[in-house]
Amino acid sequence: MRGRFWLTPGPVLDDGGNSMRRLLVSVSALGLAAPLLGAVPAAAAPVPTFFAPVEIRSVGAQPAAVAIGDVTGDGRPDVLMTTNNTSHPDSDKVLVFAQNAAGGLGAPVSYQTRMSFFDHDGRGLALLDNDGDGRLDVALGTLAGVEILRQTDAGTLVSQGVLPGSPQAGQIMAADVDADGDTDLVTSTNALAGNARAGIRLLTREPGGSYTLSTVSTDETEGLGVGDLDGDAQAEIVGWNIRSLYIMDRTGTGWSRRLPPESGKGANGVEVADVTNDGRDDIIATRGGNYLPNVAVFPQSATGTIGAPAGYLTKDIPEPVRAADLDNNGRADLVLAHGGWYTMSTLLQISNGMAPPVEEPLPYASSYNAQGLAAGDISGDGKADVVIADYNHGLLVLRNALPI
């Protein structure tokens, strides 16, 4: 069917069986930077990649969520991963892959947790200095509450049990929500995953080190984002599920809901970061499945409002997304994984938005945890790498290969 064009995120074939290369055009009616397909042979240009071939670290147990940070006390960021409940001995654990002096990752060290068979929702983890000793500790979302694993002077983790009065938690983030200089904890749960109480809860850290629990939202919440989304120098909280995307603003008496444009389209994953290079946090949401999959960037204006999203078409089923400066130019870029499509995509920030996605091959996984992707320097070369929790294969490590 030469002479006809298709709008699609993936390759198609012409009648002669030749693979056709994607060319980016603007589709203003959809608000997307979409690939337009024409009869251009794929061999006409090399396919760019930003990362070395994926390294697969099999762990036996099913991975769930990942994070990057120094939890061994040597100044080098390590990789942490939670595991699901299976028959493997390392189920319901936190695994630590310590970065060594050569920039490699050591064999995983496992730590027992309060997670159990009934933790269906998230198994998220966050890093913070919980006891003020200058070392990162681990906050773990469990059905029993938020469990703290303290980093010892020897660079190991020891469970301190569940924080008194903490809620059951699936996903969890650490951030200074009340702008008082210490780190609070934000949790989310989804009743559809078997939890008794859905919504977003805030554990506000008090001067003495205890936490005060409050409710931010009672909506079904599959994941979280935190950042200053109105320019008031305090953090707002973004909640999302596949049907809705909303912002919770702090008021004098609690929290109020703010709906950004197109909030009813929901999200598959959310990040909060400045991807418009104006010093203000924006909302980034992955949306769509096999129909118009895209990364939507909701820009924050100079007056603190959230504008209509600019969409960037991607391969199908974009899920977790994280922001990191991958090319060391001072701008936050985006990296995301696609459930069921053997692919990770990278969108570099450029002067007028985001560049077209560059794809890296992955082994197959039908879906990923909302906190199943993290970015940070785990090679010791000053460049941000990416790790992914893949329930089929283990820990996926993609090392940054950009020439910077």
C-alpha cells in the first residue's frame, strides 16, 4: 500500500516486506509528537542507543520495586530491590547489590522484612536518614505498616520494626512535604489490591523524630509524585490511577484536590521534575496502552498553574517513568519501561521540549511495578544508569553509554 501512511508507535511493513523507519511529525489535533511512517528503509540510518546492552542479575525470587542510594556507608550508590512472595527463600526480602570500587555490583545481600504473602500492593521502598546519623536508612511499604531498616555503622541493614501508628502502605516516597528541613514519608494504597483502606497518607516527621499520621486523600491510588507544583516552596502530592490524575494542595486545615487538564485520562506512571527547563516542577505521566501510548508533560506556569499536557508518542504500554540528567547537560531527561513490549525508552530534554524516544531492548515482562525503575550512578563514572525490577528475569542493569 505504497503512498498511504499510518500513525503508529511501532514498525509496519510495506507491500514489499521492507521495514519502514519512523519519521517524527507534529500531530496538532492529538497534541502528540507522533511518528509518521513512510517508505523509508530502516537501513537508511543506524538506530541510536544510549545504554550498553542490558545486564541481567537473576535472583530467583520475583523482583518488585527498586531504589538507588548508598546503604553500605562507602559513598557509592547501591541498588536495593524488594521481592514478591514466592516459594524462593529470598521472597519478601530487601536485596542490596553493593557497588564496588570498580563500578560493578556485588552479589545481593538479603534482609528479612515484615512483608508477607498478603502484600499485594506495591512493596515500595524509599531512602531517608531516619535517625539523623548521616546514613541512609530504608522505609518499606508493607501491609503491617511502614517498616524502617536502619543502616548500621558497619554498612548493614537492621530492621527497627514498623513505625508506631503507620498505615498499611504499597508505594512510598520520602520528601520534605512541610518544608521544615526534615524528611517526611508519603504512602499510597489501592483497595482494589486487597487493602482495607485506599488513598494517600502522610507521615509528618516531628522535631523529636516521631511521625504524625494524617490522611491526604481517600482515592484509589496506584502511585505517587511529590514536588512544588504551585510555586509556594512547599511540596504538593500527585496521586494517580489508570482512570484519574490529581494534585493534592495543602490548605490551612488539610488538603484540597486540584485536577490538571485531561486528568480523566489517568496514568500508568508519574514523575514530578522540571522537564521544561524553567526551574519549576512539572508533572510527567505515561498514558495509554495499545492506543496512542504517550508521555504527557504537564507544564507548570510562572503563576503556579498546571497547563494542558504536551504529548510525546511512544511504543505501546508505557509504565514507570523516572527523570534523571542522562547526558550531564543540567537538564532532566526521561526514561520509561514498556510493559509487554521488550523496550525501555529514553527522551532527552531539548530546548523546545523532549526529543523523540530512543529505544533500548529489554527481555520480556508483561508489566512493571510503579516503583520498578530507578536511575542513578551505579558505575562510578558520573553518569546516571538505570535499573529495572523485572519479575520474569531479575534485576536489569542498563549502564549509561552516552559519550559525556
